[in-house]
Amino acid sequence: MLMIKRALVISSLVFLIIIGYAIFRNLIMELPPLSLLEDYEPSLVTEIYSRNNEVVDELYVEKRKFVHLNDIPVDLQNAIIAIEDTEFFRHWGINIKGIIRAMWKNIRARRIVQGGSTLTQQLAKVMFLTRERTLKRKLKELLLAILLEERYSKQEILEFYLNQIYFGKGAYGVEQAARVYFNKSVKDLNLAECALLAGLPKAPARYSPFKNLPRSYRRRAIVLRRMRELGFISEEEEKEARATPIVLIPLSEREKPGAYFVEEVRKYLEEKYGYNMMYKAGLKVYTTMDLKIQEIAERVLNESLEKFDEEKLKEIKRKLERGIEVPFGIIEEIDEEGNKIEKVEVKVQGACIVMDPRTGEILAIVGGRDFRESKFNRAFQARRQPGSSFKLFTYTCAIDKGYTVVSKLEDTPRAYIYEMGKWKLLSKTTDLSDVGPEILTKIDPDKIWIPQNYTNKYKGETLLFDALRRSVNVCAVDLIMKIGPLEVVKYARSMGITSPIAPTPSLTLGGYEVTLLEMVKAYSVIANGGVRTEPFFIYRIEDNEGNILEVNTTKQQRVISEKTAYIVLWLLQQVCEKGTGWYTKYLGRVRAGKTGTTNMFTDAWFIGFTPQLICGVWVGYDKKYTLGKRKSGGVVAAPIWTKIMKEALKGRPVLDFIPPSGIVFVPIDKNTGLRTFPDSPNAILAPFTSGTEPVEFSVE
């Protein structure tokens, strides 16, 4: 019987040994190779630079910079050891006494109050294992810690650890932590700063000095006390360090400038190079952003829209008091001081692009009021009706086909009917008053269109330059019908419009939706003497070793003649001098541009340029609410454009537009379009392609 019992015990022991060996062997087989630590390349930060080589933003998964142990202060090394693993230089990867002590404290507290992991175990966990809490993972952690101690020196393990550990606020490793919290390199930290950083890894959020400075100070005091107890510092050094105030980098409440610009860069990088390369390869991306102009555009646009909302709030209050229905109401919020404030329920939005028309370099992109609230880029992505700013293409096409600035257009109310697949004047009439109302009522309303002027007033025969200057709608329709809507589509395409548009009479009034980027690109053709320049926002991209991955340069193509471009430019100058863009006179420089306003005042545009810069501004609500009565492009968008350009051009030389050869200036009578004398009260000096200028003199 005794023999049987012995045999059973021995068999059980052998079985357990075999099972234990199998489990141990299986764990060993599942362990990752330690060479991964030597070959480990931490995720590198992709840096985005402005045109002046200023770091605008960074893209990263883990923000870190590797530093050697010799460059890490001894005080920081000792502080980490004192608070995380006092037996670090004496154990062999596992601290048995520490594990037992931690278990005993946890049992007594009936909760986990202390961990028993060594620095080596922590390194094994963060480098090789998942975060799951299982016995199998813990056993792997212990085995890896032992193997790490066999393969690497204590100094190497400590160096790996200090470059890997997380300190909060997106900072991995001691170098990045020093920069995030103190704006200095780790080698420049003093004892007090070292102790504060050492206290963070246990619970970065809880001990963050940005969230709770007193708690962070108490944690620092614990670290300093342990350092003194272990003989790393003297009592005097402890007292001095505890009395040292911490100077932190103030965390900005405001988003960084250029958030929409950076987002376009990010999307480009991800599409072309992929997620891993964008976030982990440490690319250097040199953009065309002018940080000064970017900040100006954001500030001016936001201040202007904030002021618009304040006025809208007053308007809504007045309407509600009178019982008038409003599209959206008022909400109450609590400010930082606890006071109730009233705001409009829906914020007005806006977008802006500033570009060098000569090169296509985009200098600023503002896609909305707050990137944190909405990442939708209204400058690049939003398609909106451009209103009268689209007349550019009709007038450009006309000038290119032989019309002059004094060609005559009809400013009379007209009706157009859709028959046989195309639009034409109803009954070949030249005036709607010739058509009886009984005829109009018999026509399918979907097949008749009656354009109207903004003022609902009509002058009759009107000179071309005056029609554009005053943005007369029926004249633009008259012109597109004479030259052909399909021709206008061709010119719009050649100048940069890629959104869907159709050859209809309403095209000239901005009846189809386009983006602000397309319109800025198209207007830059006029600013650049008839040459279309492709907009771009990245100069070059380098890898982390400085190898150039791509270079972008100016791409140009002539799409209209230089003479046509200059005459259209002159027409746009008249808009800014005495037309709908009159507000731009406050720029105090030569400028050219065009306003745009849609039906019900849902969209307000102004796109204009000087010889150095082109800028496009759009204002509207995302859901296409009305901006309000008379809130046109000239009233809403042009003032924003003027303020942005005035600041952006400050300090730059005042330049003029230079006419090309083949252009002659002739004094004409602004009422008749005929030639007149320079000293005539009705005289204006107008450009013509040589040979097309009027020869008949005005008798007025």
C-alpha cells in the first residue's frame, strides 16, 4: 500500500513537472525576440513647416525623442529609481521581496494599493506585451524581465526605460516630457523639475501639474523624500528643491493657427504616403503657408463673423418682440465668470483663401470659424452658389470674342423660354412689357425664366463696363445669350472651374455651385495676365534623413490672351472704384475684384486681388439660412477682404497693374461709349485692344 502511495506521489510530481515544463516551454516559444529592443525604432514626429521654416504643427502617434543615458541628468535617473524601483541595481529582473510586500499590502487594504513590478518588468510590459490582465501575460512579463537582465546591462535597461515611459500630455520619454512641461531639453532640468517628472509615470493624469498643481507638488515631495532616504540627495538639497517653484509652459486654450491648412496637408500625406509613414516616419513637410497672413486671415474673419452674430442677435430679438418668425432663435450660455450670456443659436460661417496669383502658392486657408467645432473645410469642400462673381466668365468670354468695354447690352426685363432643348427669348421680344400676362400663365413655369436685377430697376441700353460695375443681372443674361452659354462653360473650365455646371442662361448669375478654391484659381488667371496657375500648398517633403521625397513648383498654362486678361482686369477695377465693391477703397491700393450675392442673401462673396496677392472670402450659414436683407457680398464679404488684405500687404510696396503691349487707352464718354476729349466731365480713360477703340466722337 505504501509503495502504491509513493508511486502515485512520484507520478503526480512527474506529471506536474511535465505539465510545468510544457507550459514553460510554450511561454518561452511565445515570447518575442529580445532583438526587437535593439532594433526598436520609436515612432518619429512628422513636422509641418511654414514658408519661413517655422514649425506650424506636428503629426504623431507617440511624441518622443530618443536621448542617451549620458544626456539624462543623474538626478532624474535617481528620482525614477527612488520612486519606481529602489532595488533596481540589486535585483535580477524580479524583486521577490517587493512582490511579497506588495501582495501583503494589497491583501490588507483589500484592493490594489501597490504594484510589485520592477523597472525591467515595466519595460518588458510596454515594449513586448499587451495591456490584458491575465496570469499568462504576467508570467511572460516575469520571464522577459529575467531574459532582459541576462542580455543587457542595468544602464542599457534604464536608458530604454527612460526613453519609453509615458509622462502624460502626449509625451513619451524624458526628452519630450521636459519639452512639454518645461520647454527645455532634459539635460537642462534641475532637481526640482526632475523630481516632478519622476512622479508622473505612475498616474500621469492624476499628478499632472496642469490639472492639479498642489497634488503635483505633494507627489514631488514624496519623490524627494525617497531620494534623501536612499542617499541620492542631502537634506539641504531636499529642502531647497521642495521650495523651488515650478515654472510650467502655459497650455494655450486657443487652437494653433492654420488648423484647416494643416488638415489639408494631413489628408494629402495620408492619401499619398499612407497612415504609418505620415504619423511614424518623421517626415519634414515644407508648406507654402505664410504664418503671419494665416493668423491675420483667421483673426479678421473670426472677429468679423462674431460681430455679425452680435448684430444678428439684436435683429432676432427685435423680430421676436414683434412676433415675426425667425429661422433660428437665441440660446443662453454661462461664461467663465458665471454670468448668463445670450448667443444666436446658429453661428454664421465663413471661409478665406489667400494666394500668390503669380506662383499659385497658397499662403492662408481658413475653412471655418473653429476647427475644433467643425473640421469641414468650407474653402476647399463646400460647394455654394457664387452669385454675380460668376459673371467673370461671361465677360471674359465676351472680351476674348471681340466685345469691348463700351459694347452695348440690354438692361430691360425679359422672359426666356426653354424650347427644342435650348433657352431663347420668349416670342423674340426684347422687353417683357411686350408680352401679355395671359401668355405667361399658359407656359409651364419650369420652362420659363425671368431674371431680375438686384435693385429691380432697369436702364435700357447699357455699356458693358457699366453693366459689370453695377452687376446688372439682365445685362449679364443678355450677354451670355449673345455669345452662347456653351462658350461660357468652356471658358469657366479653362480658367479652373471643375464643379458640375451646365450651359444655361442662369449660369452667368451663379446658378451652379462651386468651391471658393475654384473661384480664387479662376480669378488668378486675370491677375496673372491670362495664365492659369495651379494652386499648391506643399513645397517639398523630406524623410527623416533629409532625402527629398517630392518637390512641387509652379505649374502654369496660358488660357486667354494677355490683352483680354488686362481689359477684364480693368473692368474689375471699375467694380472696386465705383461699383458694388466700393468698400475696398479703404485698402488704399490699386485692386480689382467682384462681389457675389445669391437669392435670399444666403451667400456673400468677394474675390479680389492686387499685383501681389489674391484673396477670396465667402460668408454664409451651413444650412443656407438668409444672412439678412441687403446682406450682399459688397456689404458682408468685401469689408472682410479689405481688412485682411490691408494687414497682409502692410510693409509691401504699392504696385500698379501694367498694361501689356497692344493695349491703348482712349478717353470715352461714360454715357455714350463714344470717343471724347480728356477734359470732358463725362470722360473716362478706357483700355482697348489696338484697332478696336471707338473713332466716332460724342456730341454730348
